[in-house]
Amino acid sequence: LAGKFAGHKAQIRKLVNLKSGDVFSRKKLIDIQTAIYQFLGTKGYAYPQLSPVPKINNIKHTVFMTLNLNPGKKFYVRQIDFSGNNRTSEYVLREQMQQMEDSLYNLSDINESKRRLANLPYLTNIHVQQKPVSGKITKPDSPTHSLLGI
């Protein structure tokens, strides 16, 4: 692992289950990437980047894999909008939301909100669209926190 860990190096290292001598598996890399994205998503990072950088040794038939991580900025959810609903009031939908407005972005809360909305008998095709609010920073003394609309 290399890059920035946003203070979570030990937890992220536990998510990387690659060991010396393992057979290369693209699926394993995708699973690691998904696990890291989900972990960082619960910590406020909406757009983390993980770049695998392989160093191939054709003589020994080995690959040395470096995973470069950049969690990006932390995001706060500014506003949650509902569209396409004509059957019930917005109040009923907001009761199902686990992700709250004016709070730190949390991917597991967003997924739970989607699940709860999908359980309502009159809603289908639940989609979440994230829209960064351009030029907005929630804390003037910290350029690492931005606003996000869902």
C-alpha cells in the first residue's frame, strides 16, 4: 500500500488480503478495491481512488503489486432531493432516510436508505445521484471538506 490513508492505515491494511506467493487474481483486486471504497465511504470520502500498479518480472513469472490510495476530500451532504414521486408526500420518504442532510457523507447510510425506500410498496427504481456543489466549502479553515447533493 502507498499513498494517503486519511488516518486509517491499519484498518485499510486489514482489507488488503494479498499475500506473497498468491496467484494473481483480478477478481481479488476488485474485491479489495470495493472493500476499501466501502470503508472510506463510511468515513465521509465520496470519491476515493485506488490505483493498482503492477511490476511484472517475466523471468521469475511474478508480479509485485503496489496499491496507490488517494481518499480525496471528505464530503458533507448538503441537500437530499426526491424526484419522480407523485403518490406520497416527501415527509414519508424522509422518514426512511438514514443519511441526513448537513451530515458527513456515509455510504452505508445511503445504501440503507435506498433499501428502506425500496421496501415501500409504491416506489420502484430507486437511484442515487451524487452532485458535488461546486465552489462550496463547509469549513472556511479546511479545504478538505466539500458539499454534496444527493
